[in-house]
Amino acid sequence: DDPRHRIVLHPEPIEPYLDTLNLNDFDLIFCDNSDKAESRENTLMYLSSRVNRSLVVTHDWERESYREAGKGFKYAFVDDRQVPWTAILWGNL
């Protein structure tokens, strides 16, 4: 019942839409865009360079290219007990 809660579905590429938002106004950002690895990598790099306060949750973290794209986050908590791995990322550098 939180009035701040909203789900937004936006077609690729998503970064121009993200440019219209103050990402640090969000408590949680779930990054699960695209069926193309390059698009998700771009979004993870984008988020890691612009998010300071929000938690970013993503899955398929077992993919090395996603982990590389998310290196801009200072912290990561990874649940690797089953595939797909899920990561909680926060605190960009």
C-alpha cells in the first residue's frame, strides 16, 4: 500500500528513460532487462555510474560479463546457491 510503489515497463533501450529519473529516489531497482546480454551489461554499467543510495537487484549474476559490467558498485551480496544467481548491488565507487 505504499504510494511510492510503481512498476514501469519500458522497451529497449532503457537508458534514455532512466535519464528522466532521479534514480536515488528509488529504494530498489530491479535490473532484468533484455534477452541480449549486451543490453543488460550496458544497463548495469549505467546504473553503477549513477546510483548512490538505491539497492540494485539483478539475477543471472553467474554470467561473468554481468559481474564485469557491475564492477562499478562498491558492494555486492550474491546468492549463488542456485542458478540463476541473484545479486544485490549498492554503493558505487
